[in-house]
Amino acid sequence: GGLAGIALFSEVFQATNSALFLLAMRCFAGVPMAQLPELLVGLVKQLGWAAAPVYFIVLVVLQVLPIMSSLLYIILAGAIFGPVLGTAIVAFAGSCASMIACLIARRIARRYGFGLDRISATAAALDKAVQEQQPSSTLMLLALLRLSPVIPFTFSNYLCGVSSIPALFLGMGTLVGSLPAQVVYVVAGAVGQKAIAGELTLPPAFLAAGVFATVLAVMQVGRLARKALDKVDLVKSTSA
């Protein structure tokens, strides 16, 4: 429907802008595309103690404004800060960005009298059902939605702003539900950086198998989350 079309356009728009940005950087820096990540890592590390807070702000902005995809920068966080600090920066940046986008959308919607009923009658019915759930059920639903990427991240944040979901709940659900995928991306960045630096002690085949197994595990979690969401009969509870 209309929501799916907007969501798809949002993803394509961000991916296209990300590709154009990388192409522009390649032309400006005069280096091969494969060396761009290493160049970005070096530029951020030159900031010293300010690298972490600056990178955090950049990630928040990228996830609040649907201009470019933040995926590359999430992966680079592992290469720059390592798996632990990188995951912490990415996780809290995503949580903060979701709350900020939600509050922006809510303020605009209230100012112009815009509601979910003008977007989708089904979405409005689902929102009404969510209002009747216990807070713990709402948090679980939000975490499942993040585990199962059925709606693009930034788009879903603004969509939640038009709903009755509290921004704090959205931030908490995002923090928990997005963590598995974020860990995979950040660790991949950290491992890639060590490989480039020649600091890996594991055989490449063993390392590749480990990364592949982790990705499969996250995909399985996503499938389980989608099944769980299918069992949440919110429309039925609305009509009850």
C-alpha cells in the first residue's frame, strides 16, 4: 500500500545518496573505492578524545534525517572504536535518534492535526489496540519490530511519532531490539580493521565461517520475531 511505497522510496533514496557521497569522496580524495573506509577511519581517529562524541552525533543525525544510510558508519564504528565501545556508540545513537525523530513527527502531527487515520485505517486500528496493552507488552512489540526489519528504521521512527507510542518506550525498544544486528555489523567492522592491519591470528576460513554463522543467527532471530508478530492479533483485540 501507500506505507510500503513510502518506506521503499525512503530506503532507495538513502542508498542512492550514500553511493553518491562515496563516489564524491573517491573523486575528491583521489583514492580507489576500496581504500575509502580506511581513509574515513583515519580521519575520525585524528580527532582524538573528541572522536567518540563527534561520531555519536553524526550517527544520530544520519538516523534522524533520512538523507543517507547509516549502515556504512555503523560498520566503521567497529573499525574505529573496537567492538565494545563501537557497539555502545551505535546502540545509544540509534536509541536517541529514534526518540528524536518520534518527537519531531509528534510535534508536527499535533500542530497540523495529522493522525494515523489519514495514513492507514489499519495502522490507526493497530495503534488503538497498542494503547490498550500493558507497558511491558508494548515494549516487547517494539523490540520485536526492531528485531524484524519489516519497516525501515528512520521511517518507522517518524511513523511512531504519529502514533500513541511514548518516545521513551520507542527508545528502549530500539535499544534492545536493534542490538543483535548492530553487534554483527560493528564486530564485522572491527574484524575487518584487524585484517587490514594484519593483526588477525585466526585462519581466514575459520573467521569467515564465524561471521557467516553469526549472520545466519541474526536472520533466524528476525524470522522468529516475524512469526511472533504474526501471532499478535491486535486488530482482533480492537474489535473485542
